[in-house]
Amino acid sequence: MRLTLVQKILWGTVGAAALAFVWLLLWADYRVDQAAEGEPAFRAAFELTDHTGVVRTQSDYEGRWMLVFFGFANCPDICPTTLSEVAAIMEGLGDDAASVQPLFVSIDPERDTPEALAGFVPLFDDRIIGLTGTPEQIAEIPETFPIYFERIEEAGAPGGYTMGHTSHLLLFDPEAGFAASWPYGAPAEEILADLRKRI
């Protein structure tokens, strides 16, 4: 079957959009990797609402290591897998877990209200804090953190869309300085061993 000119143009547009999306994800991951070298390239800075409705900033976790992941509650695979890894890490830390605060920061403010996060985040570990904010607050996140996210229309997804996003797990030191990152799929044992050396 031969494609019409319009079909060729549409397929070309879809292909170009897919390539651009993959490039942006790789670029965001590259920025995280580059930031991991030398002195802290940036510090955590945020003012968001947690899943109990309390406004939080990085100062609330001063003196503790912050393990931060950006994602969304309707994520079908990457986010629940990473949160399960975080739960395993916290369990593996034993008494040292008190010095680490895991944070799940939503990049989907339209669906991820505090109430929605309250029904999602504790499913993995009750020590993980879910954070969300207004669309304006969430849109400002890439100005502070080297991450990328994008809304992607998808008819079969809840609300008719899904989110593409950077999948690194980020670590910040007790002064909120960037300390390390691990790509999606890094084994919990590897992350745990690294954390134990640091704390």
C-alpha cells in the first residue's frame, strides 16, 4: 500500500517529534551526569505542598540527606518501579534511614493533588513524602533542577495524557547541595552501598 503525501508528512512529523523527545530526555540526563562532577553544581530549592497539605521547602529537611525523584502518580512503570527501589533502600538503611528523607516530586499538578499523592506515595513506604504544587510552581522546577518533563497526549491514558520525564534518582547532601544521581534501573543494592559510604 502506497502512502499519500499527507500520510508521509504526518509520519515524518511523528518521527521528528519522537526524535526530539528522546534527545531532550538524553540531554536532561546528561545535565544530571555533568552536575555530579566536582563541587555541587546546584542546590535543592523548592516551595511545594506535601501530601498532607503542609507547605514544605528544602529547609524542612536541613541536616538530612534528600533522595529525590520527579514523576507522576499515573505513571505506568518508571515511577512505581523507582519508588519500590526507594522503599527497598530505606528498608536496607536500617537505623541510618533516619538521616535520609525520600521525596517524590510530582510533575503533573493537574492530577496529582495532595489528596491524590496521599493515596499513592504511602503505598510504597510511609517515609516517602509526596510533593506537588500549582502549575506555575511545577513549571519552574527545571530552573532549579536539571530535569526535563513534558505532557504527551495519549487517548488511552487517565485524563487523556501521560508525562515524559527525566528518570534519574537524585541525592542531595545535608546542606541541600547536589551529591549524586543514579539512572533508572540502577539496582537498590548499588544505591544503598553508595549511600552507606556517604552517611
